[in-house]
Amino acid sequence: MSEAACPIEAWLLERLVCPVTRMPLRWDGARQMLVTEAAGLAYPVRDGVPVLLPEAGMPITA
């Protein structure tokens, strides 16, 4: 899978946090999701909108 560019503007990405841990999120271009290693979760981005609901978080697998 190719690395996808982040669909979220940099200024917004800097402010986004995990709804579970309140830790910063980072864009993972390979997964095309926002991830937090602190919680081991990845959150989807649908039509350029991050879905930051605790129940939307998917466990990160290696």
C-alpha cells in the first residue's frame, strides 16, 4: 500500500487528540488513519473528517 498524504490540514492535526487518552494523534499514511501508540488505536478519516469517537478506534496490529 502506498503512503497517502494526510487529508487534514497541519494546523488542525497538531490540535487533535485521542478521545481515550487525550494524547496527540499522528497521521499514518500506510494505514490512512490517525493513530495513537499510547492507546494502541487507529481512528478513521472519512471524507476528510476525523472520526474521533472512542467506539470508532480500531486496535493497531503490526
